[in-house]
Amino acid sequence: MTGADDWTSGTPALLLHTCADCSARWYVPRSRCPACGSPGVRALEPAGTGTTVAVTCLPGEGGEIRLALVDLDEEVRVLGRTVADVMPGDRVALSFPTTPPQPWFEPVTGEEL
Amino acid sequence: MTGWISGAAVTAFGRDPRHDAVGWQEEAAYAALADAGLDVAAVDGMLVGYATTLGHLMPADLLAQRLGVRPAVAFGVSSGGATGLTMVATASQLVASGAAERVLVVAGEDRRSGQSTQTSTEALAQVGHRELEVPLGATVPAYYALLASAYLHRHGLLPEKGLAPLAVQMRAHAGAHEGAHLRTPITIDDVLQSRRVADPLRLLDCCPVSDGGAAVVVTRTPAGPRAVRLAGTGQAHLHQHLCELDLDDTGARRSAAAALDEAGRTLAEVDLLGVYDSFTVTLAMLLEEIGVSAPGQAGADASAGRFDRTGPRPLNTHGGLLSYGHCGVAGGMAHLVEAVTQLRGEGGVRQVPGGPRLGLVHADGGILSAHASLVLEGAGA
């Protein structure tokens, strides 16, 4: 658990963090801002849409595991599971279809640009 | 001036259950001391890299006791694949400061024979984020596969052009070294047809897991005429986890530039390269960020023979991690030992023609997380 009320503790949510002083944003939990050192760290729930940076598929215990590295629209990079037809450059949206919840990224169709 | 590499040795790498981790360290340490013409009594500093099969709290004291060394300063070091070169950089600072005169830098591990492949994979996967990355099923090959996916996409490359030629070149070099783990020549097709590990990486895009050891002796003054001058060192540590890695600035350029600056040299002067190659994509990204290859061109440079022993930028002439093998910290030191061997003109059948004068050795640990670089000058450089 990261100590946050997010998917790592069983809640279907992914939480980013933002600095109240310098507006830096990041994913990895920290008690202070890595950019300016401020203790004013606040949770930020992202909109859930982003652009795929990279994908891979590897064998796992329960079958193949597909992973995607995604740049969320909040300009924070996160790792999640994904589906077969997602490629680098694709727009994707976050969901939590599994129990326990893990972040999944599926293709966005018909998104207004 | 930052010091001298007065002795250097690497054992054969491969599957060899003859030693445990400390046994490999002992064999490499005695070989490096013999190469330097020094007795154990001359050693007053000991730096020893971590071994995943050992997990000991104080590996330098453990090895010092085994060798009968009573150093003035001794400690273990842990910065992933960069450990070997960060130890040498630290050793150079110890001799420059006067804290020690002769520092024995050692690594060795029974990584192949001392644990199962699954245990090894699980141990290494912990360089991912414990809560946010590892639970998703990510492994070290998966992290590098994601880098490979991003790399190929950004440059519009296919694996056969962008990655596979690097594996083929490393294997060609290993064929000339009797100590290499994998020596049978391979082709681009062999790489493409090898087992899928994590798309787009295939088995031959990945280094093997080996047993072995390596050691060097760093001294304040040359212990003999074969000593190679350590002219510059550099490091960069910009992130640990994949999600905080900057694809355009992992730290490699900063690290290599710092080492070249300290040496008062430019990259154009470098005529011998030793660059960490845990995966083909590791090598491609490092070569391009350091500036050896243009963006997206590392594979093409390999195909054109630029990294061949007889080419303009001889690279990993021992075969690198991809073919000489990878036993952990010592795997990243093998590039250094090879560079010392080449700069001395002692490469034998694999000696770079014309006698290289200036070597750049670079290693990374984690997910291109920790970077360390050394600039080495041979006689007459």
C-alpha cells in the first residue's frame, strides 16, 4: 500500500500528487515536493485520459500480461495494464475492471479533440 | 589526474557451479592483484559490490577477511549495474584524498547457479516501484521492453533495424574471447526468431544470466608500466523508477560529459568504447544519449560495422553483457577490464588494430537510473 486511498489499498482510483506551492505533479508517493521541497502535498485525481508512450506483452502466471506506460493529460507518466490493440501514440482512458482493482488503459474512441 | 588502474582481471563467465559469490570474488581479486604485481598486504582499501545470491550486510569485510586483507577503509557498494564503475570512481576519490593508496575493487556472483531464474527475476524486478509497478506483473525485461517500445515508436524503427544488429555485433565480438558465456555466431534472423521475452524484446535481445567475477586495483601512482590512467569519472542519478525516467535525459549524457570534462577530452577523441548492454535497447539508448550514435541510428551503426573491432568505434570487444555474459556487478566491470586490456595492447586475437589510446566506459543501473562513466588513457594518449 502507498498509504493513500487508491488502487494499492483496494479502492478503484489512481491518485497523483501535486505541490500547493510550485504546482509540480507526480505519481510516486512522497511527503514533500521533489521539485521545491514544500510539505504542501495534495492528492490529485486525474481525469483518466492520456496518451500511450509504450506497450509490452509478457507471459504471466494467469496468461499474458499487457502493460502500458501512459502520459496522463496531467503530464504525469504512469504504468498500467492494457489490452491487445493499444499502440504507442494511442489515446487511452483509465478504468478499474478487475478485483482487486488495478489501473487499466483502454482505447478512447470518438474523443473530441 | 584521478588515479591509475594498476591491475584488472575478469574470470570466464557462464554456467559454472564451482564457486559461490565470495568464491568468484576471491578468484577475481587474486587475479587482479597478480596482474598488478601486488601482494594482498599492499591493499589498504576494499570496495565490494553487492551479490543478490549473497545478500550480505558487509561484503567488503567478508572478502577482506577471506583474503587476509586488513584495509584502512572498506565498504560494500550498491547502485545496480552501475556499481562496478561507481566503485572505481569512489576508489579514485579515496586514493586522491589520501584515505588509501591501493584500493581493491571486486565483484562476483553465482547468479546463474546459485538461485533459480525465477528467484533472480523476482529479485531484480524490485528496481520497479514496490506498490505501483511490481504488482502489475512488471519485471526488469518488461521495463526495458517498454523502453524498447517507446524507442522504436519514436524513431519509426523495426526491431530488425533498430535493435537486433547490436546483439549480432556483441556475439561476433564474444566469438574471439574464450571466456565468453555465448560464442556461437548469430544472425539478425536468429534474434528475430528467438523466444519472445517481453515484446518487442526477444531472448537474444537480453543478456544471459551468468556466474563469474571481476576485479581491478585502483592506485594513487602506477604500480608498474602497464598501469592505465584513470583520467576522468562522472555520474548521474536522476530517477529510480520507470515512470520518472526522462526518455531524452536519463543521465547518460551528463555522466559521460562529466567524465570527459574531468579528463579534458572530447567524445570525438575516444577510440574505444565499453557501454553497458543488459538489453539491446539499453545499448541503443545509451550510445545515442552519450552522442556516439545519432538518434535512432545505433542499430544502423552496428549494421555498418562502426562498432566492430576493426571499425571506427570499437565497442565491447569482449562481447558485452549480451554475449560475454552478466553475473551482476562483475558483468558491468567486464567492460572496464576489456578496455584496460585493449589500451595496454594485450587483446591478443581480439586486439583493436592500431592500438586504441582513449577509452570511455559507461554503465547504468536500474531502469537507466544510475549512471557512471570512466575515461581511461593508455600509454601515449
